[in-house]
Amino acid sequence: MADEEEKKDADDVATEEEVPKKGSKKLLIIGLLVGLLLGGGGGVGALMMLGGGEAHEEVEEVHEEEVVEEPKPDMRFVKINRVSIPLIYKNRVLGNMRIDFSLEVEGEENEVTVVGHLPEIRDALLRHYSNTPLGKKGNPRSVDYPRLKKNLKDISNKILHHPLILRVMIVQAQTF
């Protein structure tokens, strides 16, 4: 009997220790979560109330003048496709270039003007480069693109009698 009582006492002690441990762990975890939620929410609320109120007052005190936005220019592009230009060096043709250009103009009216003069611009460009080398000074087979763009802009604006071409872009260039 003494053995049975000792076993009961040992079982009771084991179950008492297990039950409070499991229950206390659950309560501890729940308590921590509730504390984090309340503390975090309260901290965020306090920061919003204190920080937001001061910034709001400063914004109200500063009176900004109304800025009138300038209308953005209406930039348009006129394409010149498949212009064949000879690569010339010392009065010899080394090859040909096929180049696609885009001419940047401002406004629809200027775009229509440039489109109307495209045949004249192509003609003047071909006449210019039929006797002027297109290549770089040290390497005649290598095209000097910045000079080509500048020359096309100058030729185009001279034909148009106004500086309507703002920028020239080379879209595609092919040597053959």
C-alpha cells in the first residue's frame, strides 16, 4: 500500500507540475503578444499624435505662393528614312551608308513645315556628302556622327530659313 500511495503521490506531483507549466507557458505567450500589440499600437499612436501635430502646425504657418506652371513644349519628331550617303575619301568611294534620322521640332505647325521640305533637305544632304568626306580624319571608314548630326541640322535650318530643327538623332546606321 505504501508503494501505491507513493506512486499516486508521484503521479499527482507530475501532473501538477505538467499542468501549470503548460498553462503558464500559454498565458505567458498570450500576455507577451497582448503587451506587444498594446505597447506597439500605443507607441505608434503617440508618435503620430505628437509628431504629426507639430508638422501640421508648421505646414499651416507657411504660406506658399502659387506657382504657375509653364506649358511644356509640344516636341515632335520628323523621320527621314533610308538616306544613302557615300563614304568618300580622296575622291574615291569606299562604301555607302544607309542612315535613318529623326529631326526634333517644336509644335505641329513646325512639323508640317519640315515634312513639306523633306525632299529639299534630302537633296541638300546628298549633294553635300557627295563631295565631302563623312569619315573621321584619322579613319575614313569610321563615321563622324557628331559632325554628321551638326551638318544635317545646319543644312535643314538653312533650307527652312528658320531654326526649326532643334536636334538631330540618328536612329539607325548601316554600312554596306
